[in-house]
Amino acid sequence: MKKTLKFVKEHKQFTFFGILAILIILAAVFAPVLTGGVDPLKGSLTEALEAPSKAHIFGTDKMGRDIYARVIYGARASLTSTFGVVVLIFLVGSVVGVIAGYFGGAVDAVLMRIADMMLAFPGLVLALAVAGIMGASIRNAIIAIVAVNWTKYARLARSLVMKIRDRDYVSAAIVTGSKTPYMLLRYMLPNALPTLIITAATDVGGMMLEIAALSFLGFGAKPPTPEWGYMLNEGRACMQSAPWMMLYPGLAIFFVVVVFNMLGDSIRDILDPRAE
């Protein structure tokens, strides 16, 4: 208990934003409870474009659907897709980078030239092209963003592995008969993992914005899925007559991105004392 209190006092920012992040995740999990059982997909044209009131605290959209319910349920789609993207680019980039850094030579040259080709295009433009070719859906949006962003992790993991690849203790382990899988898991990956985790934590907010951007442009969530980026797209046509259609999804994106960005910064400060 004393250690916990000491940690909280020493890392107040991490504790504060960690609690907010947990509350956001709980809001997504318990969306039916927070919305009182209101169906985010069910609307009534007689209640279309109603301003915020006691009956609909965030108002309704052009189909008469409750925007509060759609914002709360939208956290499910936005958070799930964001965490999915971060996990996938972390895994793909880390594996490619560790292999390239450890083996070097032709393996390193081939993998890094592929990464260079991906980096030659503007990230969001390439993601739009990939998503456009594959079709509009959350799954395809995730694939498009992963295809664009894994290179950063690969290059980072490669540089970290190359720093210790020629160390004496690594050479000694190889001489004593250690196999390649053991070397990768015992020496290479643990050396790169802390920095990669810090990078992943700070990327959550950015990945959420990219997913929202693809959905806003019509390459992500399909109607009538409650997803924040797609809700912004829906509200664009009614921006002057019904501004609440864009206001509340926009605030949700802003709040969640700020929370996870600050949480990522806090994790970086904790895991990497040199950053202080």
C-alpha cells in the first residue's frame, strides 16, 4: 500500500490520465448502461435534427438517432480499431526490425528497402490509396494504416538491435551454441522492447486521428456504424443548421486523443528516465 501511494505521489500525471483512460474504456464497455438502453442505430424521422434537450441531451441526427448514444457506442469502434492498429504495427514493425538488425546483410537490405519504399509516400495519402483500393470498412482502414506505419517501428527496432548485436556477451552466447530463436528472444527483443512500448503508447492518439480521418473521408466505417470520424462526416452537411451533429463527436475525439497522448508521455517519463 505504501509503495502504491508513493508511486501515485511521484507520478501524479500518469495516475490522473491513467484513471481517465480507464474511465473511457469502461464507458465503451458499459455503453448500454450509460445510454439507458437507447439503440444508437434506431431513429425516428419525426425526431430528426432535434436540438439538445432533456429527451436527447446531445440532440438527434438527420435520421432521428440519439447522438449521445451514438457518441458513447462510438467509443467502442474507435478504441477497438485504434488499439488494434497500435498492436499490429507494434508486432509487425518489431519483428521486421529485430530480424533485419540481427541478421544484417541481404536480409537487412531487402527489408529496409521495402521500408524505404513505404516512406517515400506521404503516410495519409498512401493509406487513402490502400483503403480506396480495398474498399470502405473499418478492417480495411486498419490494414491501410498498418501498411503505412509499421516502418517507424521496424527502423527503431533495427537500430536498437544493431547497438548490441556485436557486443561481447552476444558473441559469447553464439559461440557457446545458442540458437537464433533464443538469441532473438533472450537478447535482441528485450533490448528493443522498452523503447518500442514507449513509442506505441505515444502513438495511440495519432492512430485514433488517422482512423477518424479515413472514416471522415469515407474510407473507414460504413453507415450506420456509430464511429466518431464517420459521425463528423454525417454532420458536415448540417454544420450550420445542426452544429451539435459535429460538436459532440469532435469533442469526444479531442478529449480521448488528449488523454491518451498525455498518458503516453507519462509512460515515456516513467520507463525512460533519460527523458527527464
